[in-house]
Amino acid sequence: MYFEEVDFDGFILKINDIADINYVHPIVEHSWGQRVVRFYDPDKHIIEV
């Protein structure tokens, strides 16, 4: 699943408070400036924000 977030930094602060997040990879900044993070939901689906 893919989601867009206007306040990406605020979102990251909120998920950093969740101890058991299993990340696919940390924050990545693409050459065009878009930042993304990927992690698994409880059912092991990949979520991208």
C-alpha cells in the first residue's frame, strides 16, 4: 500500500514512538527530493509513505 503525507517529518516522529515497527528500509530521499519510508504492517504487507 502507498500513502502520501503532507507532514512527512511529523509522521516519522509519530512512528518512531512505536517500538515494534519492522522497517523494509529507513528513510530514502530520491534524487528528485521525494522522501519515502517502507515498513511492514502487522500482516506483513509493505506500507510505503
